[in-house]
Amino acid sequence: MRDVTYPPIIVTAKTAFRALGQRFQLHGTEHVPREGGVLLAYNHIGYVDFVYGGLAANPSGRLVRFMAKRELFDHRWVGPLMRSLHHIEVDRGEGVASFHTAVEYLRSGEAVGIFPEATISRAMELKEFKTGAVRIAAEAGVPLVPVILWGTQRMMTKDHERDFSRGKTISIHVGEPMHVTGENPVAETAELKARMEKMLDEAIASYPSDEQPPGAWWVPASRGGSAPTLEQAVVLDAAEKRERARKRAEKRAKKRA
């Protein structure tokens, strides 16, 4: 796959990281194979997870093709960039095409990134996982590598102002590969989630304490923070979904008028 845009984007991103004075905690990056198809499964806590998620595979010299919602590809400026990076468009209402595209990429030796939660977690904990990651990895016959991001939510996430102030730590934990069969995708997805929950605990515990004070909004309530609980987040997510539906209906009504 020919990449013209991706290399300069990486250079630009790393320059921005230095300008922001960011520090990185990278653990387990050796688990990303240097060649052959591999599916990386990430937790989702902020809008910049795509930018930082690729660093998990960077030490192995891999470029990650992320599966991302169709709305990004429909955007006037973001869309052409996403396509130039060979990311994979996902239509949440009809995911068959993206499933087959991901499998095709993996079978051709690419590294693909997926967010099993599908949407950002307001609780900063793992939401329920879709079985797509397991089914895609099994169909393609490639290892499934869990990845936990921590600290990215402090810059840009739901319900909070953007904060690109200097000096933040970004933690990236990469786990050992899973070799799934797809025979019981529900059970294998539960195993993936359990592994990632343990990794999330480790990421939070090892994060600099001076950057993670008690009661911090970006820390799960179950771990002493003030983020919404998973139950509260479900209510907030539902309200957001209703508001989006209302806006879409208004837009359609205006077009008809």
C-alpha cells in the first residue's frame, strides 16, 4: 500500500508532541509484530486517540489503519486526509463493508486499529465491547493485540473543554497477542475486555500521581475520580443520541422546506 501522506503526518505529530512538552510511557510495544497482519484493539477515551494510538505500533515500524466512523470521511477537510492515510470507513448502520475491508487489509499484511467500544467512554472505564474485533481477527487469521491509552482524554473528550496545555503524560500499554478462533466470539470478546481492564488498572496505577490528583474529572469514579459512573454515562449517551436524532430531523425538515 503506497503511503504519501502518512510519513509526513507522523513527523508533524511528533513535532507537535515535543512542542507540547509531552512525556510518553510506552509499555509492551514489542508485542506488535514487525510484519504480517495484526489487529490492534484500543480503549476509547478521547477524540485524539487516533493520533496517539499509532504510537503503539511505531517502534515496530508499522502504520496503523484505523476503523473510523463514516462522519469523519464525509467531512470536507478530514475526509480526504482519512482516505489518504488508508483508514477504513465504518457505517454504524451497515458494517458489512467495513468488516470485509478490514479483513482484506489484514490478509494483505496491514496493521489495523479498532475501538471495540465503538464510541468514547465518558466513564473513562471500558464500556461493553462489540464482537467485531474478535470476528475480524478470526476471519483474517491474525493476532489480536490489546492496547490501552491513558492521558489522551485530558486534551479532548466529551463534555469537557479542550486543553492542549504543555507537560501532559501520555501512557500507552500494549498487551500480549490473543489468537482467537471466532468459534465463540462472545466468550473471546469477554476475555479481551478482561485483559484490557487489567491493563487499564495498571496504566492508571503507574500514571504520575502529581498529574492525577484525587477527584480528577478524567479518572473513573471507581478509582477515586469524578468521571461519571458507567451507569450515569449510559444515561448521558442516550441523551446525546436523542439530541443528534433531533438535529438530523430538523436538518431534513429544512431541506424539504
